[in-house]
Amino acid sequence: MKKLMIFAVLLLSMVWAKAQEDMTTVWETKLGHQILHAGTSLEGEHSYAASDKEMSLFDNTTGKVIWEKSFSEMAPKLRKIDELIPFWASSTIFLFDRKLGKDQIACINLETGKCLWTTDKYQDLDESMITYISEEDCFAITLKKELVYIKAQTGEELWSTEKFKGVVGKYIYSGSDHTLTMVNFMPTLLGSLFSGFKNQIAKIDLKTGEILWENTYIGLAEKKVISRQPIFDLNVSNGKVFLRLNGMQVYDDKTGAKIWSAAYDFTPERVVGKPMGAKAFGVYGAVADPIIDGQDIYILDMQSRSKQYVKKYDLNTGKLLWTSPEIKDAKAIPGMKLVNGKILLQIGGVVEKQYFKMERSGDQVVRVDVIEFDNVNPCGIQALNASDGKLVWESERFRKGITNMISFGENTIVCSGKALYSLDLETGKEKYEVPVAKGGVGLATQIQPFKEDVIVVVGEKGVSTFDANSGDLLHSGKYRTSSLEDRVDNILIMKTDKADIGTFDLNTCKYKDFKARTGALTTLSRDGNFVYVYEKKVVTKLSTH
């Protein structure tokens, strides 16, 4: 009997393996060197891979190697490479040979492998300290004592200023008067090197480097550690500069004078602990962005654990219209939505962590980038009147846990990790409760919207979809223990700890599998049609369809 059971299990495994389709290989290219660094141009035609001594550029469509050169051939002063930073928009890449106090930097044309210029003038740079100004084809480089502005193609220094400290964050370019309105932030790794740093928003004349006006701002402007997305927003409208960062701060575009501010200091790193071995670490999505509705703006005020409120302001004047009752003991409020005259607050739940660490791979030490999610308690859902800020209802259902909250028009769905709940906006009562176990992919780590009325459940072992109106299970795809890697439209990628990837089509939840080597790098194309896999000496392009 035991032999028969083993045979049956093996037979079922073989049937499942045969039924499960592997991803189709579009092309596979073996390089003449190891792959320790790689970069995929998601909007261009070329991508690169490199060891610490050689580099190759290949064609994204065919996989054909366009050029393969040693770094010493490209720039004789370079013997090995410690870091590469591509700037796809300018078709250049910075190469760094780190030597204590004598860093050699070479700027290479990506399309040809030709060296454009080299320098040892700029020391201790990292990726966060170089900003490409695409409108000018120039780099703004942050040094310990000054900001330097150079031509991308020649390295010619146009000007420098000691009046702007830190890195150029998000900026607004004005071609009419040749200026940048910009926000500074502290470099990721080298903040200790800076003296006299202060939060600075400024307008600068790009012809001369003259600071036309400057002011201070509240909060910590930065970019995400790995994905490099700004966690703040900057725009200019109707003669005003709007900085969305821990609230809203508004300045006069001509003079820089602060018109009004509703902002606060908040340190999201306190929300979850820093992983062991993390060299740089950031926590994101712990506080929901402000909601702008016509001339009204709703802002979360997270002054401290004991003083947390929602406040409604007039967007143009900054006049305070109302303050909500105190939201007590919330470590994080990741979600805030305006739905049918109600402000819905998600207290606690999923926040994003990004960091990198150094790990040994064979005889090499390589950088490992990590993007993952963590769950923060305490949890709950509150509804406030958008007209006066009064508490309408508070749900006790989610005290034990929550992942996140999404909306489909007036239909609001909350996931506890174990179940999906559709909430009645007037009362907070559940219109339905559906166990996520119906999808067969383990506990939910988060939910996402798809199309007009489909809930995507990202589970511990795959992906399932549910009808947002009825809660009925639509499709399910069970996979191995994995986590969300990326998503573009209907294509979602799950990745295991061993770097295996499953690409799910959310229309059916069917997936295609690729078993990669441990430590492989994977990148989903911008259109979601392809995945590029880098492992040892091989680059593989796979189709997700």
C-alpha cells in the first residue's frame, strides 16, 4: 500500500509538472565574463552586464553582444570596478575604481564603450550624490563642500556653489528663464561628511549657479534606497511651488516666501526594525499621502504617537477647515481614501522596506538589493465625515491584523490576511466576508486592484483573484513559497528565495515558471512582456506570454 501511495504522489507530481508551462526563452547569450553587475534599459534598446574587470553591452531584441571590453581598455587608469551607475537618458555610465582618497571615475558612452572623460577630482561619491539634468545633458554632483555642475559628455565644469548643500532631489526645470526649482536631501551613505546641512528648497540660475532664492522645509526628503523613487513630490502651479512631503508646504515661485505649511517631522524607520547586515535602510508607505479634492486638501498630521489627526485645509490659502478627533497609538497609517463623502483611514498594516546588504558569492562579495514588506500593528479602520471630520464609525474587525485597503468606486475592500471584507461606508459593517483560503495560495500578504472590479490576492504561495462585488473566487494559481517581485498591468511576478520566478497572468492566474540559479538578478520589462535574467555568465530573455 505504501508503495502504491508513493507511486500515486509521483504520478500526480509528474502530471502537475507537465501541465505547468515553463517560460519561453526568447534568446540566451553567454558572455565572456562573470556577471556581478547588470542593468536593463527598460525604455531603450541596450542593456549591460559586467564583472569587476570586463563589461558587455547587448541588444535587448536579439541578445547580440554589441561590444565587450575590459575596463582598462576603456580607461587605462581603471584596473577593476567597484561600482557602476548607468544614466540611461544620457547613454552614459559612471565607472568607479575605489582607492582610499584616490577614487578614479570614468564616464563611458554606453552605446560605443568609448571613454568620454575621467577624473579623480570627485571623491567618495555614491549613486545618490549624482543627479542627471536631462534638459541640459548635465550632471549636478554633490561634494562635501559644494555642488558642482558639469557637462555629461565632456566633464567640463560649468560652475560650483557652496550655497546649496546636499543632493539635488526632484526638480522643476524652467526653459524660459533657465532655472531649476529644487529640493535638497542628505546623501544615503555619506551624511556624516556634511557640515552645515539644512533642509533647503531653492531656485538656481543654471547659467551661473547663482541661488535666486532659498527657504527651508520640514521633514526628510529622500529617494527610496533601491528603486530610487522620490518619496516626495514637487510641482509649480499658478505662481506657487507645492512640496508634498509629510504634509504640504507651499511657497511663492518668484520670491520663495512660504505662503502656508501643514507639515510635520516623522521618522518612518522607527516603525519597523532595521534588518541585520543592512547597509542602507528605508521604510516607505507608513503615512498615507495627502488627498486633494478640488480646492480642499486632507492631510495626516503624525506629530507623535500621542498626537495624530486628519486635518482639512483650503489648498490655496492654507486655512484650516477642521481637525479630526485624535487617532490614538497608531504607529503607521498607510492608507487614506476619500470615498462618497467619507475619509477612510487604514491604521497599521503593510509597509514597504528597502535595503541592500553585501554577501559572498564564491570568491566575490556582491551587493544584494532587497525590497520586501512588513506588517505593522496596531490595526484598524476608521471613517470620518469629509464635511466636518467627525468620526462616523470604527471597525473592531481588524484589531488582530490587516494587510491593506483598496477601493473600487464606492466599494471598499479590506484584507486581514486571512479574509477579504467589503465594508458598508455608512455603518462600517461587512457586506461580505470571504476567506482568502478559497484561493489556495496561503495567507494574503497584500491585495491589489485589477480592472474595474477584480481583487488580486498576493499570497504566500501564489496569486488568486476575487470578484470585488460578490467576493466570489475567480481564478487561482498556486506557486512555491515566494514574494511579490514586480507587476506591470496584468503580469505579476513572484520570486522565491532561490531566485525562481513565476510570471502570472492576472486574467487567468495561470503562470509560467523559470527556475533560476540562487542569486540571479531578474528585471521585468516596462510593458510586462519579457523578463531578463542574469546568472553567472549567461543573460536570458524570457517571454511572459
